[in-house]
Amino acid sequence: MAEVKPEEMVHHPPMDQLQGFEYCIDSNPSWGEAIGLGFQHYILSLGTAVMIPTMLVPLMGGNDHDKAKVVQTLLFVTGIKTLLQTLFGTRLPTVIGGSYAYLVPVLSIIHDRSLAQIADGHTRFLQTMRATQGALIVSSSIQIILGYSQLWAICSRFFSPLGMVPVVSLVGLGLFERGFPVVASCVEIGLPMLIIFVVLSQYLKHVHVRHVPILERFSLLVCIALLWVYAHILTASGAYHHTALHTQISCRTDRSNLISSALWFVNKPASTPLIHFHMIYLSSFFFTLIRISIPYPLQWGAPTFNADHAFGMMAAVMVSLIESTGAFKAAARLASATPPPAYVLSRGIGWQGIGTLLDGLFGTATGSTVSVENVGLLGSTRIGSRRVIQISAGFMIFFSILGKFGALFASIPFTIFAAIYCVMFGIIGNGGGAILSAVHQHELYAQPLHCWFFTLSWLIDTRVLFSVYDRCSKWPGAHEGWMVQ
């Protein structure tokens, strides 16, 4: 048999895998460990699920009860979208949650003159929510058409590894404004959370308990529990009674009024015996906990459709397309999986369009995108199991139906989530830079590194520029902020 010449040999690397992963997409940890990791992903997804309605619902004219219901709806739909994406979409371990890219289109709807002139707050909230629903329903057609027609697959073929470096890096680095600035708004909680989380997850991650790296996998839960109790002690002791409103929103555990929007405690009447009162209180507390409230489509009423609102929302959809594509690439790498082919990415975008359609039908006040912070958690825990994400979706649906438990977990201060984001977004940015390992050396020389460094810096600078101008109400072009959000 003739010997094969070296130049005739073809090398096929099996997969671009990272080192140190014990569980990839199709390998699953034990059920107990998987449930704990799924609960950790659920807790992390609460940050976006609570922060977006907290910003938008009061501007719409809604009260605390409306805000709690929107948070409940967003969590419920997030669980459904995550299950659909992991079962039928890209099948990557990604959480499909709310997107900040839709904030400016929604704000433009809120400030529409026909809606802003409504005097009654609750009526204005309902009308604004219906207008937002109509815009989301129309704009979801963009993702559905691009995804299921495989047009996005044609576009994805042009995303070379060198071209994906600034895109994936921007997904992480471009969101740092959700991290460090929020940490600075409540330093006494945010800074200890950031330091403890970095120490436990990065420097003490080799500590094992019964051959399980407990701190590497569950450091997020440990840190949140410690700082949550610490923040509640500060709140109960009256440390924020005379502070600015912005500080109270960032630091207090009762700042969202999600728990107080429903009955948790019963006042004792003077004529009621103490023992009899405790029996009434315990029974009412138990039935309050098990009260089931399931969100349903068109719960806010029939959506209204407006061309101006729809076109603004379509621009946000295009931004979320690119953001989700980069996040899918990052999730595949951090989950130690083969990079998804173009047709798989297109199919995932199609299911993301279905998710945006569900957002419009249920009324979540925002659209869909891949949760970047949960992708970062894959790299932090080094567990990319799909089952873990599906369990977290089950937690989202369960706790959104039992609204009291969801409201309890939603009382975690935003600053704690912001400290976590600082680490998770850095992991995503590092994952984008690591894609350069798949680029041949001659390609780097053909297209110098300063080209994609310039692209990355230009994207970040443009995003920051528009976000700053969007906060200035005097700028006449404020509504164009959706171009880069």
C-alpha cells in the first residue's frame, strides 16, 4: 500500500472546546446539582426581569400592582421562550429574556402625545401597553421571516471568526454601563458583592466539598444570599431613610414594592384572642402563598397598531438580531460546543421571533434577546448542560405562577445584580477575544488587528454616545437612540 504523502493528509479538528469542562451540552450533572445550578440561572435572570418593568411601568402610568404583574408576565414568558429555544431552536444552553434594546422604542411610545395626554394613570398604562404589544407583534415578523426563510443563514456565512471578534466582544463590553455605574450608586453593597464574588468564583474555585467544586459552581448563590441578608439588615435598620431616591432604589430590599403590593400580613383586631388570631394569620398566609395567577395572552386588552411605533420597534429587532447572533456564538464556545452552523443560527433567530411574538401577545413591555449574563455564567461555572437551562426555565414558570415567591426573590437589590454583571460581561468579552485562536496567523497579517480594534471601539463609542444623548430630554434626536441600544 502506497504511503500517503504529508501534503495529501487533511486534518479535521473535532471541536473547538475549552479546557476544564466537566459537563457540556449533552452531558448532565446529577439531578440535585442540576436543580441547584438551574436555580442559580433563575436568580441571575431576575435582574433583567425586574429592572426593565421597574423603569418602564411607572412611566406608563402603572402602579405597584401593575409592575408586579408585568414582572410576573415577563418571567413566565421568559421560561416559555427558553424552553422553546433549547428544545427546537439552536438547542444551545441559552436563556431568552428581555432586551434593553427595546427601551428607547418603548419610551417613544410612552411619550407619544396621544397617550401622554390621558389623565387617568391606569387607563394610560393600559393604552400604552396595548400600543407596545401591537408594535412588538408587527416587528416580530422581521425575525420570523429572516429566520425561517434562511435569509439570516446567508448573512451568517459572512461572519468569519475575525469578523465575529468585535461582535461577540461588544455583546459583553457594550453592556458595562449596566454594571459599574449601578455598583457605584450603592457602594456599601455593590463593592463587597463584587469583591466577594470575584474571590470565591475565581481565586477559591478549587475548594472541593466531597469532590465537588462547590465555590466554582455555586459561588453566585452564596454571594447573593450573604449580601441579600446584609442589604436587608441595612434597610431594616433605617440606613436609607434620609438618602436620595436614586440611592434607595439601588440599595433597599423593599424599593420595588413588589411584596407589599399583595397581602402578606394581617393586622390583629383588638377584640380577637391572640391564639385565634394566629390561626387566622397562618391560614391566610398559607393560602396567600399558594395563590396561583397564570398570565394569559391579551390580558391587558386588544393590542393597538400604529405604523410609527412599529417601525421604531423594527429597528430594535435588527439590533437584537446581531446581539443574539454574537451571544449564540459565545454560548457555543463557553459551553464547549461546536460553533453553530449558519442554518442553526437562522433557526434560532426564527424561534426568537416567536418569542417576540409571545412578548407582544402576553404584554411584557419589551422584546426578546439572549441573556448575556446567563451566557457568562456558563463560563463561570464551566457547566454547559442544556438540562440546567431547561430546569431554570421551569423555575421561571413555577415562581411566576406563584407570584409571592417571585416577589420575594425580586426584592434583591439591583446593585447585587450589577456586581455580578461586571464579572459576567467580562467573561463574554474575553470569549470574543478568544475567538482569535481559530484565526490563522496569515489572516491576522492580511487584516491587521487594528482593523477590528477600531471596529470594536467605534461600536462601543457610538453606543455610549447615543445612550448619553438619549438621557438628555432636550436633544431633538432622542428617539433615534434605538439605533444602537
